Amino acid sequence: MAIRVYKPTSNGRRNASVNLYSEVTKSTPEKSLLKPIKKTGGRNHSGKITVRHRGGGHKRRYRVIDFKRSKLDVEGTVIGIEYDPNRTCNIALIEYTDGEKRYIIAPIGLKDGQTVVSGSAAVEPEVGNAMPIKNIPAGLNLHNIEMTPGKGGQLARSAGTYARLMNKEGKWATLVLPSGEIRQVSLNCRATIGQVGNTDHQNVKLGKAGRKRWMGIRPSVRGMAMSHHAHPLGGGEGRSKGGRPPVSPTGVFAKGGPTRDKHKASNKRIIRRRRSVRYGIQKISKK
């Protein structure tokens, strides 16, 4: 991947950069795999804002992604790598031998004309192939990992991410996730070999507020700048630090605070929690 940094010809161009999408080989999407997206502006069915700072943005169409990789033991050929406006990673259009086309997440190293397959023990653990974790050798990088067999991939799907398969014991596999969390998943869960592509996504600097608006994200006001009755961090004479982590107006942690249910059944499958988050929030240790 490559990043182009612009010269400071204006305030908006200063420090701005763009992704050249050198991996992308196909510019037009497959019409049969497109769906409309209805904008909500962060509002629920009652018209109340439940997610702040949403609204506007460029019109998009949703690309239907095959997260389940449920077309078993049928070879597919990569037609092209495409840009997807709905996610940070690129996607690959696959045409199977029976003529069906599907989108999958594009890992690093996947090229046009390459063959991928989702299958059983007979499938080689090559980039782009999907198979049950019980058939994958330990030490490989995985993405699009299921947490429940047959539900579809939920882990390691964003640009540049991967999970490392550490070991397999009994009916559980141990994974090191991109957050640093170590957890167990069933050996019957499916995963795709390789690291997700578009690794330079994190290096792009928007440079101006307008590019954020194109993404459908509206301006946000710091809670500390609000009145005391409008935000838990507001009020006071001048600027002041309240000594508490960033929260929303309703008190929900805003930057990675512990919101997970302490009594969730899958807690026992988490061997080590993710890395400690900022602002003094303590990570929950497993007992």
C-alpha cells in the first residue's frame, strides 16, 4: 500500500494525506451484491438520538459480504479487489465454478486470478482459504474468525488486523487478538488464513473537517466545555479536570471503558483481558 502526502497549499491540505489503494484492481462493484443503506442520523425508531455525532455524509450502497464462507469445497477465482466505503478493509469479488459470485474480505497477498476455497481437512492453509480452526496449524495468522460455529466471522475483520493461533487443546483453540486479549474459541469455528489487507489505512490523516463530514460524522463538543447540567464533566469556573474518565452525557464510558457484563457466560473463555485502557480505567482481571 502507499500513502500520498500533499503539500500545504492550503489549510485543508496541510498535513493531509490520502490512500492510493494500490491493492484495488476493480473500480465498479457487482450490482447483484449491492443493497441500499437507509440513513438514520443516529436516531432510533422513536426519532430519538441514541448515537451522537451521526448525520450527513456521502451516499453509499452496501456490499453483501460472505462472512460465513458457507460455500464448501467449491473453488472460486478472484475477479478483482475492490474498495468498500462501508469498512476499512478492501474486499475481493470471488466467482465460483458454478457461476455464483460473492464478496469476501481481501487479505494481504490475494491477487487477481488466484483460487480460494472454503472447505474441510483437504484444503491447504493458504491465504484466502477458510476452514475450521481444528484443521489449521498453530502459529498462523487468521482473520474473519467465528465466535459461534456457523454464525459467521466476527473477529479480526478491520484493515491490517489478524489474530494469532497459539495452540489447540481439547475442544478449544487459543487466540491472541489484535487488542492483546487472549481468548478461547471452539475448534469447530471457521476462520480465514492471512492478515487483512489495506494496512496503511491507519496512517491516513484527514487534514480537514470536511473529510470527516463526508464520512457521515458530525462535529462533537467536549463535555468539559458544556454546562454542569448538560454533561457529567461540565461546569466549574474555567477549565478543570474532574478526575474521571471520558463519558457520554448519560455517563457511559466514551473511550474504551469496561462495559462488558461481569456475568456473561463467555467470560470464562477469556484467558487475558485486552491491554489496559487509558484515563485510569482499570482492566478487569480474570479470577
